[in-house]
Amino acid sequence: MDIDPPKRWQTLRLKLLWSLPKEPRKKIKDFLRLGDEFYAQGDERLANYCYGLSKRLAQEVGVIHLLKKIDQRVE
């Protein structure tokens, strides 16, 4: 296993958030907020995973201004 149990719990939490019925823009902002929290805790891998999920959702929905915010945080 390449992911220890706490990180596995976090990825499960993120997958649950992905599947919940919610407005896509709010979901993107939730992923960005979680990514910022993980980055502040020093877990860059989970932060990048959150940013990737938010970018994927933003591309599907076509929200350009949120894509720019995501790109700024990834750089």
C-alpha cells in the first residue's frame, strides 16, 4: 500500500465530496479550500490531488475564472 490510513481516509472523504449532489461552483470552492488546508498542514500530495479534482470539475463545467484561480495555486 502506498497510502497510509489517515491519507486513505482523506481521499475517501474527497471522493465522497465529489459524489455529493451540490452545485459545481461550490464543490470547486470546497476542493480549493481543502487543498489550501492540506497545503498549510504540509501535505502537498493531497493538496495537489484536491487542486486536480477542482481543475477537472472546472473544465467540465467551463468556469474560466475558477480555472485561473486553480492555476495560480498550482504554480
